[in-house]
Amino acid sequence: MSESSITPVAPAKKDPKELPPATQITTEYLSQQTREFLEAFNTRNWDVLEKQWSNQVDHERFTGTIGNHAPALSWKEHIDVYRHMAHDKPNMQIKPIQIDCDINDKEGTAELFIFAEVTGRENGIKTQGLSNLSWRQKRGGQWLCVKHTILQAMGDVEKF
């Protein structure tokens, strides 16, 4: 039996410039918030994560899940897991490779999918992973994060 030569094809991405202006703005805003979250983790700026980002979370509905290692967590518990990861692996960095956003204007919901590379682990191992941030729009237009799910160790594992 010969090996298949089929190469997986990524789904066609929407060019953000082809989206309605309001959706473009929301996509850019939520993507930027995600980058700022990762930058705050990478620089260990806990004030940004605990205070500034806390204002962007629906604390009554928020759940955080990291792989199959932890049950759904509150925002504070979720940030404590990040704090623990940073303490255990002080050189760990999470670098976004691609951020995709799917907005449902009628429902007032958005799903962000973050494909990222994690470096700074022991023995020079780097991994790739996928995260999902779910957002809901409140009356008045404010977007609040209601869920963050991290799927660990997806993709290639390499030494560098």
C-alpha cells in the first residue's frame, strides 16, 4: 500500500479588508487584545493581566480550561495557572503565529483562534498549540471574554 500524497488544505481565510467596517474594527480590536494578553504574560506584567484584562472579562460567566489538566477555572484561578507556569518555566514565551476571528454580529459573539508557538522549555523543546477565546458583546457594545480554552502541545515538537 503506498503512502497518500494528499496535502491538507487550510480553509480559505476571509481577507479582513473584505469584511463590513464594524466587523473589521471588532476583529482588529479583539486580535489586539489577544496580542496584549500574550505580551503581558511574556513580560510577566501581572498588573495588566489582573487589573486591565480583568475589566474585559465577564466574571460571572468566565471559564478557563488548560488542556485536560484542570477543570474550568475562574478568571483569578486562570491567571494563577499562568503565574505558576511562569514560575516553573521562567524563560517560557508564547508567540502568536496566527490569530483568526469569527464574529457573529447577530448573536453578539466572537470566537478567536490563536495558533502559537511556546518556547523556553527545558532541553530547548518548543511546541505549538491552539487556544480559543470566546467573547460576548454586552448592551452598549463592550466585548467581554467569557471563555479561554487552551489545547496543549498541538503540532510539531522540535528542539532548537
